[in-house]
Amino acid sequence: MIEPSLIIFDCDGVLVDTERLSNHLLAEILTESGLPISYAECRRRFVGKSMKSVKMEVESALGRALPADWLAEERTRTLAVLARETEAVAGVQAQIERLRHLDIPHCVASSGSLEKMRTTLGCSGLLPLLEHVLFTADMVENGKPAPDLFLHAAAQMGHAPDQCVVIEDSLPGVQAGRAAGMRVLGYAGDPMTDADGLSRAGAVVFRDMADLPQLLV
């Protein structure tokens, strides 16, 4: 196996422990919007997708358009919670610092907005390590599970797709990485993560960030 030249991290659920916070709030907002949904179902249906994609799915399910300011309101409420409560995923800061020490190129490619990434990475203390290598689905035409975002990140960083490793925790993210022709590691440290689903989609699943170095060779 060839050692990767670029490590591409997803953000939510891989770098920052936001899935519980975000999806509890999203379930509440969707229920208020006329689509009653549980936290567990919200995670199953929407983890890894951009909010634009979520809005389209919800409007299809409702059979009507959501208010024009729905996305902005959701973003405001979500950022307020994340700015106060976001923590880094256990062990990930040590792994990023290790990559920096070894001068191994790395970046972040997330379905979330740049504002959200800066908020969560800032609250968790990771932003100073990553602020110059952030890529978002807003920068490409199609979000995950399309490969566009990972291909864009690789191109901007100057690396061929087959030399990249993606670290993801969602099915759309794994599908995007595989569609981009990249090796994918599926982080399943959260007990609600569908580890079997990640594996079936083509990821090598791991549950502890301490295991990352041996998986990158």
C-alpha cells in the first residue's frame, strides 16, 4: 500500500464532536417546521449532507417550500449552540499535531459552511492548526456524496486523488471519497455511527484516533 501524500479530514464527527448537538437541534427545528422527526432518525437521514440538501429533502417530504429565511434561521440557532459547547473529538488534536510535526500535508473538507467550521474548530481549540486548509461544499457544484469537494481539496492542495486518504464518519462522505478514487478511513468512535454501513461503502473502519498512524501506511 502506498503511503498517502495528503490526508483529508471531514470536520463534524471527525475533528469536532458536533453530531449530537447539531442533530438534536435539527430534529427540533424540523419538527417545528412540520416534519416530526426523532434525533436518531435525523442522524440516519441527514448526517454528512449539506444543509441545502437537507432543505431540499425536507421540502420534498412536506410537499411545500420552507420559508425563505429557513436556512439562515437554522444556521443562526445552530451556530449559537456550537459556539458554546463544541469539543474536539477525543485524541484528534494529537494526531493533527503529529502530522504537522512530520510535515505530512493535510486539510479539512466539510459539508458545513466555512462559518460553521470556523465556529466549531474555534470553540474546540483546533482552528489555529487548520485555519488555512479549510474547504467547504459551498466551493463546489455538488456536495457529498458527489466527489466534487474531495477532488477540489486535492487539486487545491496539489495532490493526485489516488494519493489521498479521506477520514470520514458518514455514509455520504465515504461514498464521496470512494467516488473521488481515494482511500477512505471510516471513523466510528461515536456509538451511533453506522460502522457496518461505512464498511460496506468501502471504508476501513476504526474507532480510536490513536489507531490512525498505523492506518495511514
